Amino acid sequence: MFRTLFAAAALASAPLALSPAVFAQESAPTPATLSLSATGEVSLVPDQATVSAGVVTQGDSAAEAVRANALAMSRVFAELRRAGVAERDLQTSQLSVNPIYQSYDRSSSREPRITGYEARNTVSAMVRDIDEVGDVIDAVFEAGANTLNGVSFSSSEAEEAQDEARRRAVAELMALRDLYADAAGFQVVRLMSFSESGGGRPYPVMARTEAFSSDASTPVAAGELTISATVSAVWEIEG
């Protein structure tokens, strides 16, 4: 009986013998850190544009509206090709057919009646010569287009500019780190984490065209693109 009680007491005291090491691990000091973020930017002059235009037609039946639309859009596509837009730069961005209902009459309890159908077809055309944008817009409207959703400008050098923005962001980040270390009198021990956020390809610059003219191409202003990259880092510091 005495041996059994002694063994039980020894087992019960075993965890207590390990507790100082456990407490030592839990009480290890958290290293001091420095967290910083920086952004780099590159400005570009657009050298290409995407024109989004199309045709809206109506008819007594869905088939009639679609036939009229197809005829007009075939002329628009042909004119875009004649204007020098390559097949790989043409893409249908919207194609829909919807019923047209009579105006709502509050005094009537009857359901709205379908009075016709409307067909919409929109094409996006990439114009790789920025000087030809106005001429392309004029061409599609002369061919029968009756809607213009807008013009977005971009750059063929966006990827190279994005890398340069990253380099500028990193350089700014390192400069900030050194500035704080020098001003506060601490030393940088090691890099703990590094990440990139935001940035990406630039949002295209949108432009609306001015009034159309038969003796001059439609004027457009390309403006400027800004490409950015933001980087963040955490360092362990001491001192």
C-alpha cells in the first residue's frame, strides 16, 4: 500500500518539475519590430485605345429587331476592318434582345403589353495607333453605329512600367527604414516579412467624345496614366 501511494505521489509531482521550462518559453520577450509601407508611381502617355460602340435596333418581333441589328453591325465590323483594326482587336462585348413594354398605366389593372423588341450589339475595338482614334469613331458611326459607351486609353508598356513602380516602391521603403533607424538610434536585425498590395495594372483613362463633325475627325484627349505599386515590410530591430 505504501509503495502504491508513493508511486502516485511521484507521478503527480512530475508535471511540476517541467513547469519552469514551460514558463520560460511563454515568458520569452517579443522582439521589437519596425513596420513600414511605401508606394512607387510611374506616369505614362497612352499609346493605344479601346473604342466601345454598337447598334440598337427595334422591331415588331424579336427576329425583326435581330435582323436589322445584324445588318447594321455587319457594316460596322466591315468599316472597322477597313480602318485598320485587326481581327484579334475586335470583340463583341454585349449582345442582347429584350421586349419593349407599353407605358405603365396606373388606372389599368391589366398586365403591361409587349409592343415590340429591342436588340443591342456592342463591339470593343482596340486601336493601336492613338492618332487614329477619332477617325475610327467617325467610321463606325458613318457605318451605322448609334451608341458610344466611351473610349478607354492604355499603354503597351504597362508591364515594364509596373516593374519600375515596384523598384521605386522598394527603394523608398529601404530609404524610410534607414531614416528611422538613424533618427531613432536602433539597428535593423533581420527582415521578418515582405508583401505587395494594391498597384496592379492601371485603371484605363476614360474619355467621352465631342460632337461629331463631317469635315474633321472626332477630337479625343488621351491624358496620362499613372501606374503604382505599394510594398510593406516588417523588420526586427534592437537598440
